[in-house]
Amino acid sequence: MSLPLAPFSSFASDNAAGVHPRVLDSIVASNQGSALAYGEDRYTAEAVRRFGDLCGREVECLFVFGGTGGNVLALASLLETGEAVLATDTSHIHVDEAGAPERLIGTKIVTVPHSDGKLTVEDVEACVADRAQVHHPRVGVVSITQVTEMGTVYKPDEVAHIAEACHRRGLRLHMDGARIANAVAALGGDESLFRELTQHVDAITFGATKNGGMFGEAVIVFSDHGKANLAYIRKQLAQLPSKMRFVSAQFNSMLTDGLWLQTAAHANSMAVQLYERLKDIQSLQLSPPQANSLFPTIGHAHAETLREWSFFWDWNQTLNQYRWMTSWATTTEDVDVFAGVVRSVLASS
Amino acid sequence: MSLPLAPFSSFASDNAAGVHPRVLDSIVASNQGSALAYGEDRYTAEAVRRFGDLCGREVECLFVFGGTGGNVLALASLLETGEAVLATDTSHIHVDEAGAPERLIGTKIVTVPHSDGKLTVEDVEACVADRAQVHHPRVGVVSITQVTEMGTVYKPDEVAHIAEACHRRGLRLHMDGARIANAVAALGGDESLFRELTQHVDAITFGATKNGGMFGEAVIVFSDHGKANLAYIRKQLAQLPSKMRFVSAQFNSMLTDGLWLQTAAHANSMAVQLYERLKDIQSLQLSPPQANSLFPTIGHAHAETLREWSFFWDWNQTLNQYRWMTSWATTTEDVDVFAGVVRSVLASS
Amino acid sequence: MSLPLAPFSSFASDNAAGVHPRVLDSIVASNQGSALAYGEDRYTAEAVRRFGDLCGREVECLFVFGGTGGNVLALASLLETGEAVLATDTSHIHVDEAGAPERLIGTKIVTVPHSDGKLTVEDVEACVADRAQVHHPRVGVVSITQVTEMGTVYKPDEVAHIAEACHRRGLRLHMDGARIANAVAALGGDESLFRELTQHVDAITFGATKNGGMFGEAVIVFSDHGKANLAYIRKQLAQLPSKMRFVSAQFNSMLTDGLWLQTAAHANSMAVQLYERLKDIQSLQLSPPQANSLFPTIGHAHAETLREWSFFWDWNQTLNQYRWMTSWATTTEDVDVFAGVVRSVLASS
Amino acid sequence: MSLPLAPFSSFASDNAAGVHPRVLDSIVASNQGSALAYGEDRYTAEAVRRFGDLCGREVECLFVFGGTGGNVLALASLLETGEAVLATDTSHIHVDEAGAPERLIGTKIVTVPHSDGKLTVEDVEACVADRAQVHHPRVGVVSITQVTEMGTVYKPDEVAHIAEACHRRGLRLHMDGARIANAVAALGGDESLFRELTQHVDAITFGATKNGGMFGEAVIVFSDHGKANLAYIRKQLAQLPSKMRFVSAQFNSMLTDGLWLQTAAHANSMAVQLYERLKDIQSLQLSPPQANSLFPTIGHAHAETLREWSFFWDWNQTLNQYRWMTSWATTTEDVDVFAGVVRSVLASS
């Protein structure tokens, strides 16, 4: 079978996309003269102020190099000595960070089976019963992912209930927001919805790279539970960018005129478009996307043909399940090309 | 006293400088379409190949986010379980990384007093005597810094002698090359001198950010002592950039037409120029710079006046010693302005 | 209901028992004059020699304070930097060591559902498929428990098959032998069966405390995969007893005339006796014990009455499952008293 | 030269001595029937109560296996995430624990040159100046050793001044009391002097093994700075003895009728006796002992002859300095034999 050129934008992941032009412009524009390193520059002061405005209250806001480092710093900001973290068995911190939390901060991640990608209030309650047993890992922090690894989105009241369950029992709540923008956009929201969604959370890893950035994420600590010396812990975790202005400049452009929500909403809409193009193919077993990913079921041979043409990740090999993901850069043309080839490959024998 | 505007380029550090235009151009140019994340892109393949050419042999080359992470990865690539690191009491890994090696890889750093910034063959020999004592930290890796924290430069034969002393006793040698380019340039060298300088070293942290980059350093492991799974350890240390192409693109431009040595040579020459402008002032106790830093002695009041005008770091408070540092971006005009104000402030009462 | 006195020996755990008289005698006898600390004494030399004889080949044998420390040292002796451990979801290192391996050596424990307490060859094969993925925990060591936490016993050929599956794929095999003596006894074996059972294992934690000792366990490293500097790693893990002779003396008595197997065989036989006394009570859902534990199902109210009378641990709260455990010190009278009260409490309403 | 038999009690270290008969008796006596593990026994309840009486106030008291583990737990009980420890360059935690604090709790130990074995108020003040610098290790806990590694003893007001300097600046104070009994005895004191000496300290490692015990030390946390979950942290550090009664029984006998101070006072008096026997030999450069150690200067050949006859440790190879140490078990006859041989060996050519 002769296939057309692969789409310009990959459906492998949102981190295969490049940098959004406005974000790149902000980087270039900040390359003027000297600026003291490690955040002692005006771009960083501005970005921190913008995050304060976004959150609507006093927060600690620390920029880091990447997502794994951001999650580790956020967890470190909430964990007491000796405590473990509760997360789902599909959570990124458990499955996709190569054991970084265990190595870098010595914490254990205790897992529960996910429910459509999510952790539940019941999971929190069950883990607390164990805290009195000196031999068992002692959970101190619960971590949820927004958007989840299964493409689902926690609603504000779901987060509030989990947070309430945590706080009533002396636990703290972390949100891995690598795709927080896609979640807010998926909930039809603006900045006030972000505040509603995060108001009971103790710390959040706020993703930027997957949403049109080049590098750098933000760790926002909302809680009085946060440590006094977070800036110091960031340095110790090797997550303090020296030429910080180039991270901060990205956030300044993203937080201007709601760019961060526009890029995310676009990515989400491209996933819907891809779903619409292919939902009639029963064998794919597609569910309507909540954010920017689809999880098709594809037979091995067809999947390999497609992946060779335009790469995407497998998700659950036992179920023949894969992941297609859209980004700020995906175009209608990309969707059309991709959907067309999927249809023709699946139709071939 | 009324002072002129501060110089355009800060003398605080080479990481206060921006990104070199050719490096920035390469970043912008690589922002074309999709590229698989985590190094599965053509820019990274090219950068790795270029480092192989530079080193003239098979090496493992891994890009990381920053200097602290690079040092920790390089040390992890050489350390056996339970081993400690030997370094001078002024070394960056001991003094300026907030305890990151201890936290992230659990190693202890054993220190010896520096000799003009350097570690000596005798230091290596002395530490080995201790290795039989099960209660004492057991040194497995020796780490030297090039350029040293005192602005001095190890010559190729000095490195070779230390490496020989290490290898004869089963130790491995790491070079923290945050300013390796300035060292090579200072030795009047080109790429072949880089090879001579590093041929007996087991792993090197190759700095880029201070030399005109935006973010990202390289860890080069020369040795068979290196671990098999370095890519995996990098991920676990939270030092795997997702949109790797933007790190690799920087290295590609730096390694084209010797840009990395030109920028470093310029920085060095600006330090010489500053030295020439001020060497007659006895109270400063300036030594001729070997690379891109000067370490003046200044009385407290004068220093504060100067630092308020254009910030620079103190270096040894007991000795009233400070550090002035030049970069790829420093201009003759900057030097003239800076030297002029230093002279007039010191002349004031 | 008026209950008789609780049995002299608790059925809570084999670590509730005291020290076997011959072991205690050996401790007292070794308290003669001075002996250099940290193992430089003749008792330790003898104990190490005895372990060599038991194993029938060159081994590294290190005595440590306790079981958790022993497991951590054994894992550290086999793990390469950055690697994870595979174990069942009921394994002691995962469930009952409070996150010690994660804290002390930074490793992640990857779990698979147990099969009657055991890990299988298929589990090993499945985990290896993941090793190429840089984001996923990279298993380097497989850990099995003998006797398992569900009271089952791996047969020599089961261990051999798992070992073969590990070694073919570059993994190493650890056996948590906290109750290795009960396993050997359960398999009807003597010292040659111990050799058969462990001949393909790379490191074993050899339990003593639960089998009539006071404190101290042995870590035996069979493999060339073991680190060169294990004695040093033990010290760093805070597991080097200073007055080592009192640990070694225990092992010397245990390894004399097969005491270690006699005490274990006795414990096992007491579990069988308890099973025989109660197997007719359907509601208990007892299986014949393979070693020294039974796992009865008991309704909450009855269980609480019994536990108040003579404490034992719950095992699976969802299933109302508890654990009864016998030891070297359990007597037929203890079994009779205990079984009698169980029967009468269950008969009450 | 023909030498007599070596003394019955070694002068190598107080941990070469055996167990005091009353302590051994208490161990044997506690070997009666079952006792729940992990401290749920009456011996432990009694020992904890006795420590409360000794301290004269509410304390957390946790028994651990050994001294290194005790120091690590005590430090962990006081350190906040990311903090470092300040200690002298001769401190046991820095020199003689093989990097255990760095490995087990990821902390860095920042050192200052000792002053006659001690740390000073000025050292505390100097380290605090550094705490604002995000790149430098951030000291949170100061650790002093009592008796110091140089055989000197902090007086109560010295400790109080250091504690005051710590607390005024938000630091906490740890005392490594591996030989706290020798210190109290050396100060001519009883239990009230112990209270005076420790009343401003936040946590103490209370040594027992060197003072006539078999194994086990106590960690006493005096301070509200202590963590809530210390029992849990102990377990995670692999320092929770399962058959705890045998540790607790030792403390019960030591704390009865002041045995712990009698044994220490005896050890100290034997050091004085040894000093008196040899003080006239100028070349030894002996100072009057403050506790139970002497630090003679001996030429290499003579030292080797003596060490071959009856082993003792070198202390400072550069200075030809060695250590002689007495214990609860040293007798006047031992001193006479040892002093006699030293005198005759030194007199030989």
C-alpha cells in the first residue's frame, strides 16, 4: 500500500510539537543584555506575579527544568520525613519516571488500581487505615494527575472531595498538572475555573512544555504545609535553571491574553475532530475524548504499518490499545491525512 | 559620587550573559514541525555525532538540563555502590550545589585543601590509604574542575598525572568542565588540545550555558568504567529534556566552525583586558587571569558601592576577596566603563 | 465466657518467642575477655567458615543486625545504579519494611500479583520487556521470599526456573530467607537440600532471629554479580554490629548439629498439629500448612475475642483472614490450649 | 624482646570489652516465655519509663540496633528536608560512619576544624551566615560529640552556649553521646548532672554498647522540633529490633542503681591509672585523660611492636599519634601489664 506523506504534526505526543511562535518570540525578546542568573531577573519577577494573579492568592511559585523534576519538587514540598505517596497504578510518577521519586527523595509510591484513570475518595480512606502500622509505608501525600494518563479529567468537585478526604486525615494533596491547561480547557473553563479546580490542592506541577513551551515547568505550592526553604530544595534537586529568564519569558507569554488556554483548547478540539473522523470504525473502540488524546484498539499488524508511517505509542499491549495525541500545533489537515490513512490501512487485509 | 550607567554586560558571572546569536538562531531554526521527544530527533543524532568527532573516539554523550544535574549524572556514571568522591574544598560540587550529590545519589564528598584551586597527585595517593578502613568514606571517584573555582587551569600533563594516579589505584577521574571551553582556549588550544586534555579522563561534564548557551549541558563518558544504562540513570535523575532538539541544536551551532572556542577565547581576552586596565592598583592584588575571571581584594565600603552599581559576587569574605567574570558578551566598552568606575570608586574616600 | 490462661507461647509470630537455650548459652559463653570489634574475632571467623561449609562453595557472608537491614544489604549487593526490584505485591520488602529499600538505597520496587504467595517465571519474562523503555523502572533484581508471606514454600525446581529466567535476561535473583530454615525443613530436607534450593540464587538473606536467635541475620552473596566492597556497604547501611561476636556465636550454635533445622522442623510440626486440631471447623477455611503458619478466616467478633485473649495478626481484612504462627518454642500444650479456646469461642454466639 | 601475655582486656577500644555481668544477667532473665516483638513488651515499657525518669521530663525514647543507626535516626528526627549538618572535621558522623548519613538520609555534613575536639559558638555563628545562599549547603542541625573524638569533654555551660547559639538562629542541636556516660562520670556527676548537660539539647544518641552492653543504643528526642512519626522513621532506617526486650533489658539493668555511671567511672579511672604509670615518659606527650582515652605519640617501629603484641588504633598518622582506650572491664592488672610493656618497648632500640 502506498501511503501519503506523514502529517506535519506527529500524533505521538504533545511534546513532539515545537514551540508556539508567541512563546518563541518571548524567548528571543528576553535575550537582551545581561540578567542575573537563578531568577534574580525582571522576567522571573513578572512571571511569579502573573502566577499570583492567576491563583488569586499568595503562592510559592518555583520554575524548574522539566516535568519529572517538577513532580519531585512538588512532592518534596509536601512530604514529611519518612512518608510515602499514594497514586494510581497508571500514574506518571509511578510508571513513567523511572523511579525518580524513590531515587531523589527516597519516598515510596503506594498504588491503588485506577478508576477510569482516577483516584477516589475511597482510596484515600483505605490508605489512612494503614498509617498506624509502623511496618507499612505511611502515606503522607496523595497525588492525582490532571488530565489523567487515561485521558480523563477530574471535575472541580471531584478534586474538592479528594482534598477534603486528605485534609481531614492529615494528608496533603498534590496535582500533577502536566496537562492542567488541557483539563481547564476541557471543562470549558477560563482562569476562574483554574482557581476553582485548584483551590483545595496543596501543590501543583503546572505543565508548560507539552502546551507550546520549549522547556521549564512551574511548581506552585498553595499550602501552609509547604516547606520554608523550597528555593533551596529546588537547587538541591538540580532543578534551578541558571538563565532563568528564558523559562520565565515563556510563562509570561503563555499567561498573556490566555494563550495557555487557547493552545490547550485547540489541542483538545483536534482530538475531537479526529474522533469524529473515525468514530464509525467499531474495531477502534474509541470513546469521545475528554482532552487531547484517543486510545484506539488496533490489531498488531495494522498498528505496526501505521506506526512505521507516523509513530505513536502503545498504551496497553495486553488490550492492543494505543494512544493518539494532538497538540497546539496539530492542524485540520494533519487530522485529515492521519484519519484517512488509518481508515485505509484498517480496510486493508 | 555620580556614576555612569552600569556596563551593558554584567561582570557578575558568565551566566548573566544572554544567548549567543548563532546559538539562538539554531534554536529558532530547529523549531520546524514535529520531532520525537527525548532525543529521538535528527538534531540530537547530529550533536552526538559531532561530540564523537570532537573526542576522536567512541563516547557516550548525554545531554542534560543543567550543570548540577550534569555533575551528578557524570559522578553516578562512575561511582560504584557505597563509594565517595574526592574533591577540593573549593570545588563546585562541594560548595555550590547545595548538597545535591549527597541527596540525589547518596555519595559523600571527601575534601582536601586546594592548591591554587587544584587537586594534586598527592591528594589522590593519600585518600587511597584510607580505602581499606571499613569505617571511613571509601573514595571511588576523583573530581577536578576545569577551569578551577580559583580561575586556574589544569595543564594536560597535570590532568594526565592525576588520571594515572587514579587509575593505578582503581579510582576513576571526573572533570567538571563547566568552563572547559575557557580552559582549552586559555591553553591556546583547539580541538586537538581538548582531546589531549581529556584523553585520560573517565567522564566530563561539558558546559555550554555559561559559554553562550540557553540551557543544557553535555555529559561525556569516555570510560569503560561507565555504566551500561546511563540513559536510564539520566531519566531517573530528572535530567532528560523532553524537547531535546532545542538542547542539541545549541550544541550543533557551538561545535560548528569552533564557535565554542571563539566565545570562550573572547571571554578570556576580556578578562585580560580588564586586568591590564587595573593591574597598577596595588590594593586589588590582581594576578594575571588564566581564563575569564579576576579575584580582586577590595575594602568593604568600596566593594559595596561597586556592587550596588553593578553586581558581582564575593568569593572569600575573610580575605575581602571578590570575583569579576567576563563572558562571550563582554565588550571592550564594558571593560572600559567597569574599569573606570572601579578606579574612581577606589580613589574616593 | 471464662477463658483459661493464654498459652505460654504466643501464636502471634515466631519473633515473639524467646532465644533457644543453646543459642543463649553460646552468647553467654562468648562473653569471655576482649575480642576486637566489627568481626575481627574468632567467633566470627568460625561462623563465616561454617557458612562456607553449609553452602559448599566460596561465598561472601556478612552478619547484620536485622531482617530489614539484611534485605537492603542483599539487594544493594546485586543492584546496579538506577535499577529497580521485582517482587510480589505481598512481599515483605514491599509491604512490611516501611519503604526502607526506597529510602536507604533509592531503588523502586515493582510489583506483580502473587500466585499463592509466589512469583512466577512469567512475571520475570514480562518485566524484562519493559527494560528498553527509558521512562519505566528498569528491573535488575528479582526478589522472592522463602517461606512466602502466604505460608507457601518454593520447591528447588521452582527456584531454579526463576533463576534461569533471570540470568538469561541479565537479571539477578535475591531470596529473602527470613524463614529459610522452615522452608528447608518443610521440604523434608537437610543441608544438602539447602544447597540445592539456593544453588542458583545470587544472594540470600538468611534469617536467624525468628528461628531461635536473639538478634542478627546473615547475608550470603553467592554470585560474582556481588559487589567488591560489601563489607563497606554494610557499614554505610548502619548494619555492622560492633560486638559482632555475639551475633556470630548464635550462628555457631545454630549451625552445630543441625540445630537450625531442628528448631524450624519443630515449629512446622506445631503448625501441623494445630491444623489437625481444627481442620474440621469449616468456617476457618484452613489449608494444610506448608511451614509454620495457618491463615484462618474468622468473623470479626470472634476474632476480637480471641485476639484479646492471646494476640495474633490480621492478614487480609477484606477476607477476614488472620495468621497463626508457631515457633521453636511452641509446645503441644500450647497448641491444645489454643485450639481448645478457638473451638469454644467459635461455638459461642 | 620477649613480651608477657597481652592484657586480658584490650586497650583497642571500649567495644572490644564484653558485656557487663549484670547486663548479661538481665538479658538472660528476660528470656522467659513469649513477648510481642518490636517493643510491645513490658521490658521496653519499663526502659522507656526509666529514661523519662532520668531525663526528668517528657521525651521520645527509641531503642535502635547500633551507634551509626542511632546517629542517623537522631539527625533525621531534627532535620528538615534539604538541610545539612554542621560538625567538626574529626566527628564520628563525618569520619567514621562511611558516609552513612549521606546515604541513608541524603544530608550533607559541613565541617569546621575542631578546637581540642570541640565545636564552638563561633562555628555556629559562621555557618548561619551562609544559610541565605541558595547554592550553599544549608545547615539545620549542629552535631557535637560527648566525649569528643579527641577525648575531651564538653562542660554543661559549653553545651548550653552552643545550644543557645543554635536556637537563636533556628538551628537544632544533636549530641552524639556514644560515650555520654564517660562524660557524665568525668564531670564528677550523677543523674542530675546528666540532666544539666542535656537540658538544652534537642536530641541525643545515648550509647550503651561501649559501656558494658551487648547491642542497642537509645535515641532520646527532647525537643518539640522532633518529628511526629519517629517510630516509623526508625523502622524505615532498618533500626527497629524485633526481639526488642533484649535491648530494653540491658537498659533496665544499666539504669538500675546507677550502673551506667559506675562502669563509665571505672573506665575513666583506668585511663587515669594508665596515665599515672606512663606520664613521666616525655616522648609519649600524654595529656591527663578527661575520660577513658589517651593519645600517645609513638615512633613507628615501637608502635608496630606494641600493636602486634596487643592491638590499638592509630589516630593521626601524620603526628604518629595513637589511641589507648580503657573500658568497664579494664583491670589494674591489665594496666600494669600494658604500661610495663610500653615502658620496656620504648626503652628498647
